[in-house]
Amino acid sequence: GAGVSQTPSNKVTEKGKYVELRCDPISGHTALYWYRQSLGQGPEFLIYFQGTGAADDSGLPNDRFFAVRPEGSVSTLKIQRTERGDSAVYLCASSLNGGLAGNNEQFFGPGTRLTVL
Amino acid sequence: AQSVAQPEDQVNVAEGNPLTVKCTYSVSGNPYLFWYVQYPNRGLQFLLKYITGDNLVKGSYGFEAEFNKSQTSFHLKKPSALVSDSALYFCAVRDLNSGYALNFGKGTSLLVTP
């Protein structure tokens, strides 16, 4: 079956611009996660959705970052006034369910490589 | 707080030899532990997980991992390495007391030579 997909695969933008990154989770997965992976590092958690609501956004670095999941499926990560330090690979993952007792593995998409010039 | 340490940046092993990729963790509660593999230009792929029960967990592609509570370790192992196993391996932990996210180590690059 189809896995997690992310678009675009690559995004190059200029400092100060606004970008949107899209994630299509596996069908039927209620939990969706965004991570950011910098070069030479493991993924770092940004935000977690259970259904339509953001259950945990403690990983968002500042108020320039925002994410939505209006219908409980596709999610969009939005970055305002991009800075060079935002350059990284942004990963999306989904799991069958989440919650504090959820032990389901997360399935990752291929990521969007964001480059801010 | 939860954290994961992968003490080796790179592990080199000859094809056919056993391999071990090390991982230690720190959590305040009971851990859920995971291993993922990342091939170039591809997403993270799930290998195996430890939730509860048998300390030896078997996963995809012949990999296994042993949960050791006293040493707070979850090392990844394979009895006989393949050249195709060469990739970047990430250990991750989830602490039920700390929320929903996976906390990843920085990764270990495995190179299997013919």
C-alpha cells in the first residue's frame, strides 16, 4: 500500500520568504508527527497531531513555525519569515494511533529538503 | 527528560561477520525503544521495537536487539552482515511519562565491506 508521502521533495527559498510543506499520511492513521533533521543529526520532534488537533507542539522552535491538519488527514507545516538556520530535512511520520499508551511504530515519509538562501 | 546515546559515529564490519550497533537510553519511566534505518535519499524505515516482554526482539532483515534494563541499553545486532546493510541506523526512545514524540540518537553509520 501507499506509504507516507511528502511534497515537495526539495524546496529552495530566500531568507524572509514563507514556505509550506505538505504531508499525506498512510490512510487510516490517526496520529501524525513532524520532525526536523539537520545534517549529521537524528530527527528532532516538532509537533504531534491526534486527529485534527495538535496534541503536542512543544518541539516547534518559535512562533514562525505552525502546522495544521484540518480534516485529520493531510497536514501542512508552515514556516514564516524563513531564516538560513531553518535549512534542514523536514520529516513527516504517521502511526495507526498515538496517545500516551500508543506503542505503534511511526512510518516516515521521504522528507522535504528545505534550503534557505 | 529522555535521551538516547549512540556512542559510535561509524561501525565498520566485514561481510559475513556479526555486527553490533550500540544504543543506551535515559528515561524517567518505562521506555518504548525503536531502531530505524535510513538509506541514502530514502525515508527512515522501521526495523524493530521493544515494548514489553522478551528482552530479545527480532525485526526486519535479520536484525535483532536486546533490551538490558540494568545497563539501560538496546544494542542492535545481526549474526552475519551483508554489504546491503550499509546505511545509517537510528535508535529512538519514547518515555510514556514524557509525551508523544520519539527521541532519536544522532545515528551510527554502518559500513559493511565485501
